[in-house]
Amino acid sequence: MPFINMKLKDKIIVVTGGSGLLGTEMIRYLKAQEAIVINADINNNNEADVSFIKTDVTDEASSDKLLQTVNDKFGRIDGLVNNAYPRTKDWGVKFESIPLASWKKNIDLQLNSVFYISQQVLCYMQSNLSGSIVNIASIYGMVGPDFTVYENTEMTMPAAYAAIKGGLINFTRYLASYAGKYKVRVNCVSPGGIFDHQPESFVTNYEKKVPLRRMGLPADIAPAVAFLLSDESAYITGHNLVIDGGWTAI
């Protein structure tokens, strides 16, 4: 019998980008804890099922519709996970080749979409004097990338990613300070490298540098997100929970 966190049971949780690598595991884990989870993803097409709501977080009207639909059905929104990862088609080109328009667009798609949906969900949460927002950041919002792990691959660390995730970590602190008077908590989780069938040379380079000698897995991230959504973290806000196998410790 799996452990059930009763402090998550029946909580209404919205996870953006819930069909992606991390989002899929977050939703599976939260449902196993008997939370009521809504997957807000642009790839959802099952409009008959309220647990799957097609949502484009980069479009204000789409985010508004999502939150209104959830609130109308359940009467409240207990948690929001800002996990969606929208980006342009040229995401990941070398620094010297990044068009300024692409840089601006990615800031808009990612950071500004988190601002807007957080602003709107806070309006629902503050009326109930409760709620938890969890932002998915990254260790590369905290420290500079080690470019040696990308040697012998076509991969790199997108420059906008560092700016966005760094901004998101401090936006989390700002919002935690602001929303505390409404009993709404705001935290973020910063994963290290997550295994996603990257080139073998990258995985080898990465794993020999991280103290635990492996890349992270979605299953490493989901329980931490669930903890920050639950009442077990009732006195935690403005915190950046780092899950990186020790990468940032050295």
C-alpha cells in the first residue's frame, strides 16, 4: 500500500505543462496522494474531461479560461505548479547566433507567462486565504553552466534559460513576500540535469561531475513538488529547494 499524504488529499492542484517529462510524473505522484489534479497543457484535446484542460500559458485568455473553469467546478484552487516550458524553434543555438528577437520572445513566453498566471491565481487564492504556488526553476538559475559537459555533442545551455530561471527564483521570493499576508505560500524547485535520453557522451560527462554520480529523474522531483504543495510545508515560503545530486554543493 503506497504512503498517502493526507495533507494533499482532495487538494485542487493545477499543473501547467503536465504532459511533459516532469509534468507527467508530478501528476502521477499527486494523484497517488489523492489530490485532484488538473493537467493544463497545450497538447490536451480531451475537452470533456476537466482534469485535462487544453491551455496555452503564453496566451492570457487561455490562462484566464483555465483558472475560471477550475474555480467554477471546484470552488477553489489550492495549488499551482508553473511547470510549462514554452520556447521558440531556435531554442538552444550557440550564444553568438541568438537573434535578439528570439531572446526577447523566449523571455516573454516563459517568464512573463509565469508572472501572468501567478498574478491571476493569486486573486483566487487570496479570497480563500490559502494556497501554494510552486515554480520550476533550475540550478542554472543559481550558478553558471559547466560547458565542458557539452563537449563532443551538439548541445549547449541556452542563454535565455539562465536569465529566465534566475529571474524566476527571485520572482518567487518577491511573490512569497507579497502573498504572505493572504496566507499564500510561494516556493520554487531547482532541479539539476534530468535524464532524457541525451547523447551518451553528455550523460557520461555530467555524471562524473555530480557527487551522486547520476543524472536526476522525474521521480526525484515530483515528491518535492508535492511536499511544497501540501500542508506539511505550511511554514515554508520564499524557498528554493535544490534537487541536483549535489551539483551546486561543489
